[in-house]
Amino acid sequence: MKLPKLSKKAKDPSKSSPVRAHIKGNLYALTLTFVCVLIFALLVQFVGMSSAMIGTIVQVIKVIAIFIGVLVVVKNVQKRAWLHGAILGLVYTVLAFLIFSIITPNFSITDGLLYECLFAIIVGSLSAMLLRLRKRNV
């Protein structure tokens, strides 16, 4: 009995699994967040900043991380990029909350987490839309 040969097709990056793209995008975003927060924590130790400034910089770190994660996802999806961006933002926020709550024991679930999720969904959607517009115009 002769077995059929399996053909080795070159993988087209545009046909990559959206789930795999989301995993990769979230890993990039979470890694970037972790590195930036560590660097920022060291900076705060040496320079001392107001709490308002710390909150603003943490939000900027989140926006940049979500944008980088969405960049990875949008490369690998063909339709509904805005939805994939929103999903990445939401998953990123939940994962970041879980990771940082393990690291810092005094984290608690408040209504602020709901606002963070909403913020991340909006940032993810807008990032995906901007990246798609940029892709069309280039």
C-alpha cells in the first residue's frame, strides 16, 4: 500500500490563523508593557514624579503596547480589522490585569477595570482602522 505524499506548500503570511496572530500580538504587547513598566519604575525611583504624571505615562505605555499588538494582528487578518483590534485590546487588558495582580498582591477588581477595558477596546479599534487606512493609501 502506497501512502500519498504530503505536499509542502509555502505558508502565505496573509492566510495565517487569526488566533495565532492574536496570541503573538498579545505576547508582543504584554512583553513591551512589562519592559516599559520596569524601566519606568526604575526612573520613578531616581527622579520622583507626581502621581498624576505616573498615571498618564502608564496610559501612554498601554496605548503604545496595544498599537504594537494590533499591528501584528492586522497584518494577518483580511476582514474586520477593527473588531480584531477591539478583541486584542480587551484580551490584553484582562491578561495584563491578571499578570500584574499576581505580581502585586494588593490589586483588586474595581469599576476602574471596566473603564480600562472600554479604553483598550476603543484604542484597539482605532489603531486597526488607522493601520488599514494607512495600508490603503500607501
